[in-house]
Amino acid sequence: MAARMKDIAEDLGVSLMTVSKALRLHSDISEQTRERVLRRARELDFQPNLIARSLVTRRTYLVGVVIPDLMHSFFAEVATGLSRRLAPHGYQTVVANSDENAELEGSQIEMLLSRHVDGLVIASAQENWQSRMPGPLREGKIPYVLIDRMPDMAGIDYVGTRDEEVGALATEHLIQQGCRRVALIRGPGTPNARRRLQGYAETLAKHRRALDLNYVAVGGCDDEGGYRAARQLLGLKQPPDGIFCHNDPIAAGAIKAILEAGLRVPQDIAIIGAGNVRYSDLLRVPLSTIDQGSTKIGETAAEFLMESFNSKSNLGGRTVLLEPRLVVRESSRRSG
């Protein structure tokens, strides 16, 4: 017969409520008691009855995650950080892909809400979150956290990176490496892409360089977009000698285009991306990048959700902006 919480309680001489709270890692239970309960649960191979628990707590212990690209390892690392923080509390994640499509994102959110998830984490493809926010989220019926793409309204929990600094760090680095014509392959029309463009433009101005829109190409989000945008920049009368790419997949596509054109990276054109995805140092030319703290973004989003769950309300209005970090590899290292 399968072990029950009642068995654990009787074995340890504690109440059923104490066992229940210890298994949920509730803060009311001391560390010593929690360890005793968890140890005995492992010894008895205790498996919680999730259906019964949901009926009692009115929770499904599911968190929905909506991301724009399942193949982008940046979001995989965010999901890893999220799961790492949620799993000890008995929560599982259900991941849905929006494919950078605002309409699909809306339907994916509706699908997750129909499964009665307890909360949502969303990297939104919406350009205007305020006007297209799903009803249950607007009404505060379910806790949610936006990540990576900062919303255009206040009162929303958000975890991301200081995107102006991402653009500034990357552009400053290329200038310090001796690049005279620094181009930008920008991302989609999302707030973080606009802020990285702002950081790029402000850094050029700081060095008394004019912003030339001929050196700003649109690369979308992936390597194919980066490849096409780099080809466009290579066709200029005076091609750039340094390119800041909105993300690492775009940078990988740009490197491919540059090498196919018979040019060298970084000697002819230095490249830097953003995201510090897992394969960045495994490319043909190891990629310089801006680390955005992807795993930390997921962990912080999970902490926001847990605080909302414990308070039984959608707290809202909390913002964490992580400091980006420059990671220099061969693709941009021209001096020193």
C-alpha cells in the first residue's frame, strides 16, 4: 500500500498539517522539522496525490511559460532557472511557443488558462501589451510575470536586463577595439530592441559619431535574419568594420555571411551579440556577447510568482533589471 501523509505524521509524532506544510516547504515549519519530514518521505517513497492536493488547495501546481522561440537557448536557460526555483515547491512548468506571433501568443495564453495554471511567465511578442492584454490577466485573476521584453505600462511584474546598457556596452567595446564604422543589426519591434538601439545611438554620440541609419539593419530574431542583414550591410559603399547584433543567433548568421564574402572576423569586421547562449563559444569564430543573466531572470520570475501565490493575490508592480556583463571572445578581439 502506498505511503500516506498520515503515515509520515504518525511515524514522526507530528500533526498532519505539519507534514503537509513541510512537504510544501512552507515558511511556518522549522528547518529541522522540514528535514525530518522530507527524510521520512523519501524513506517511505511517498508520492503525493496531486489530484487530491489540487481539490484541497484549489491549485493545479502548474505554471505556464510562453516564449517566442523554443529553439533559442536563451529562453531555455530562462526556463531552467524558473523550474529550478519552482520544483522544490511542487510546481511544474508547461511551456508554449508563440513563434514571435502576437496572435498565436494570445491563443497560447488562453490554452494555458484553460488548463487552470496557477500563474504565467511570458516573454511577450506584443508591441503594445496594454491594448492586447488577455482579460483574466487584466482583471488580476491570475499572477503573471513578464520577462525579457519590458511592457509599455506600469503595475506589472517584470524581470529583464538593462537593455540600454546592453547596447551601450556592445557599442563601446567595438569602438574600443578600433572599429570606425559600427553597425547595428537590430531585433523585432519590441521595447527591448528599441532600448538597445537607444544605447547604441547614445554611445555613438558620446564618441561624436553621427547615427547613420544606413548602418542599422533589421535582422529579426534568428540566424537567417542576421545572415540577410549582414549581406545588406556588406553591400554598402563603405561596409562596417564592426557590427553589434541584437542577439547571438543573429550574430551567428552575420558571421556566416561575412566569412562567405571572403572577409575575416574580427580582422575585417568585428562582431558582438547578446544573450551569451550556450553555443556562443563553440562557433567557428567564438562569439563575443553580452551576458543578460538568463538563468537569473527565470529564478527571479519564479520568486515573484511564489510571493504572489503565498499572498493569494497578484502583487504586480515589481521590477528587477539585471546588470548586463561583457564577455569578450575571438569574434571582436582586435587588440589586447
